[in-house]
Amino acid sequence: MPTTLLQGGPAHADPPPASAFEDDAPAPSLPIQINALQALCRQVFGFRLALIVIGTPLALDRAGGRVGPWLVGAAIVFSLVGSYAMLRDWEIFGPLLIKYRSLMALDFIFGSVLLLTASPDSTLGYATVCTPLLAGLLYGWRGAGIFTLIQILLLAAAFSAWRESMEGPASTLLLTGFCIAAGIIGVTLRNLMFRFGTATQALSEATARLAVNDAVEEERARLAREMHDSVAKTLHGLALSAESLAQSADRMDPLTVKHQAGMVARSARRAAAESREILSDLRRKADYDTGGVEVAAELSSRVRDFATRTQIPTDFIPVGDAPAPALPHAVARQLLTIATEALENAHRHARATRITVEIGIIATDLHLSVLDNGSGLPRGTTLDDLRRAGHFGLVGMVERAAGIGARIRIGRGRSEGGTEVRVDLPTAALGPSVHSPTERGAASA
């Protein structure tokens, strides 16, 4: 037997693998038991129902006296109705049969009446095999042992009652062997199904936990992107403006001080607005089916504000076969944030002196490009390097583009210097309300 060495202690033998022939598997919750056993139990009850239907005429024919036909008829009706109910509505009656073993005992009594009436040689004799099988499936080794023993005693009594008309004990001994085998098979299947059901539940719970963790991590990454691309930058600019105002307030004229103070106030209001926008976005359900944001007009407005604030000549150029359509809020927000981040990077890091922003429909894609003539990215720069260095701007762009199903390219511009951030979003990903001219032409044709 293999052993496992534990640090600071003696060697411990590994437990042997679980076997279906060992003690009963721990019973899982009742819903799992019902689901695990329903297919097998329904098949057993269906087989039993067919045997009872076939053997009913013989049982009624052999019932004698005044009480016999009524008793046999009641046993037949109860057995047929019970088997059909279990076959049809196992989800309703199965829990009762598992919880109350007296129902199985009552069914056994009526089955005994039929067996004693029709003899072990009849079709109803083979229906008795279903009792140990069901007991093994429902109650484990103990239940299977009890019902199998009682069933064997009943077969012996039936053989004694019908000995004169039977050719020998062969059929009774065969049924006895079938009952023992059925009980063992029932318990074996029960243990296998319970272990499989427990493992399936554990896997489902683990998958659910992983899904929750992934959702939490994704939301944390999204919040980090939002904070980095909006509030953090605004607060940084606010701090710089406030420091500049504090250091030079005594040397500036009142109009300049008023202008600087106005910039600080506007930055503070902008930070508050961005915070409210993030909070509103947390409560807003994403809607990819309806448009609503004129992304080209909004982008043009942001470009003008950027050019006024930084004094960098910035051109806004609509391109392509058609203007950019109205986009769902979630998609437009990501595209506008990518463009804004690219503009800020060109201003703060690339020392660009001219920037060009393009947007429009080209072929089947919505095209967005921010091109500058700055210093460009260092050669060999990767996203992993940026993450390790704590620079999350470009990383956030890539994540935002991936979140809306767009392709993004960040690299050298169209000349030797500069950087271009290019996003291509397939219009097919935006739903039926947004189509490119090529797609509209194909649809009309």
C-alpha cells in the first residue's frame, strides 16, 4: 500500500480507493438522491408494472372462495396504481418512498398475496425480484438485506403451498438467486450513483465559486480601469493646479489667480461628475440592443476640449464609407475612454505636437484611430512589462477593447515616429440596429 510522508510526523497509509461493494456511500441531500435514483427506479417500476399486468389474469383465475377474489383484486389494484404512480410521478412520490420504508413494506404485503395466489412458477414470481432491487437502490445494504431475507422466506412459503403442482424446486431456487443478486446490484448501483451525484454537486459548487471569483476579479479590474482613466487623472491634474496656485499666488495678479482658481474648481467638479458617472454605471444594466450615444459628436467635443486645454493642435476627421452610428451606452463609453486615454498619453508621455483623431465605418468595422507625432513607445514594450511597472493605461485600453469584442493595435504610427492607437469594432457585434453600408447593401439585395 503506498504511503504519504508528512513533515514532522510518521508515515500514514493512503486510504484505499472507494469501492461500490463497501459500506453504503454517505447519503447526499434528498434532491440529489431523487435525481440520482429516478432513472433506475422508474425502469424497475416499469418492468414490475408489465409483469403484474401479464400475471393478473392467472392470479384472478386461481383466487378461490368469497374473500379471495376481493383480496387479490385489491392487491392487483394497489400494485398497479403504486407502480404507475412511481413511474409517472417519481419526483412527487419518490421522496415519500425513500423517507417512509413502511410504504415498501405495505407494497411487499400486497405482492405476497399475488405470489401466494399465482405460485412462484407464474409471471408474478419474477415480479418479486423487483422488491430486493428497489430496497437496495433506496435503502442500502441494511434495507436490501432485510427485504431480501423476507422475500426468500416468502418464496419458501409459496413453494410449500404449491409443491404438489410444481415440477420441482428449480424455479424457486432460481428466483432465490435472482433476489440475492438483485439486492447486491441495487446497493452497488445506489453507491455508484450517490458518489457520482455528490461529485457532480461538488463540481457544480466549485464551478459556481470560480465563476463568482472571476466576476469579482473582472469587476475589480473594471473599477481599476475606470478610476485610472477618469478620477485618478483628474485628481492628479487638480493637485498640480492647486500646488501651482499655492506657490505663485503672491506673485500673480488677481485676474490670473482668479483664472487658476477657476481651473481648480472646474477640475474638482469634473472629478465629482466622473465619480457620479462611475457610480451610475455600476447600477446601470448594460444594453447592447439599442443605440443612444452619438459617439462621433461626443468624440469631437472631447477633442475640442483637449485641444483647448493642452494647446496641442488636434484634428478630428470623419473617415470611411459612412459616419459612425449611434452606439449603445456601454460600447460608446469604452470607445470614448480609449480615445481619451490615448490623447492624454500623447500629451503627458509622448510630448506630441500634433494629434489626429479619426472615426467612421470602413467596410464592416467601426474604425477609431488616435495618431500622434510624439516620441513613440520604447522598443520591446509588452503588456506584462507595463503591468509590472504599474503603468495601467495601455493595459486598460486592451481590456476595454476586448470587453466589447473589438480589435486594438497600439504601435508606431504611419511614419517613423509617433504612436497610433487603432480600434476596429465589427458592426455585427453591435446587434441588428447597427449595420455597415456593405451589410445594408447586401441585405437589400
